[in-house]
Amino acid sequence: MRRSTLRRVLGDGAPDRTILRYAADHGAVIVSKDWDFFDLVNDEATGAQPLLWIAIGNAVNRVLLALLEREWPRIEAELLAGAEVVVLQN
């Protein structure tokens, strides 16, 4: 789900836990550069929800998309195998 769609559904500035709950209810993977989501998906109280953590620092969209395209087979395989957190880094 695109961020703009999520913003329309949950409102601008929705708390991380609300986003996590929404993702869990809809079987979605959270994609974020925010370390807070790593803590949340590993918190037993909130339960595990798959996270693709983008750990590449600042990058233009072209670079990020190229990296995602190159790494997608691994990312998808790890998520399908049940990984709670998949890290994307260059």
C-alpha cells in the first residue's frame, strides 16, 4: 500500500503501533527506514509482523529502486520463509 493511501486510511501522522496493527489486520509487510518498527516487530506485546527494513541511509529513488530490484528474489524468499525482519542494505 502506498504511503499516500495509508495516510488517507489512518490519517497523517498515525502512530507506529496503529500502522503495525493495520498491517497485521491486512496481511501486509511493513517497509520502513524507521528503526522504531524494528523494535515494535520484535516486541512480544505487539506480536511479530514482517518488516522490510531499509538500512541504506539517504539514497535517491533511482538507487533505492535498483537495489530493491536486484535484491527482490532474496527479500521475497526470506519473507515467504517466515522471516520477521529482512534487511535491505548495499
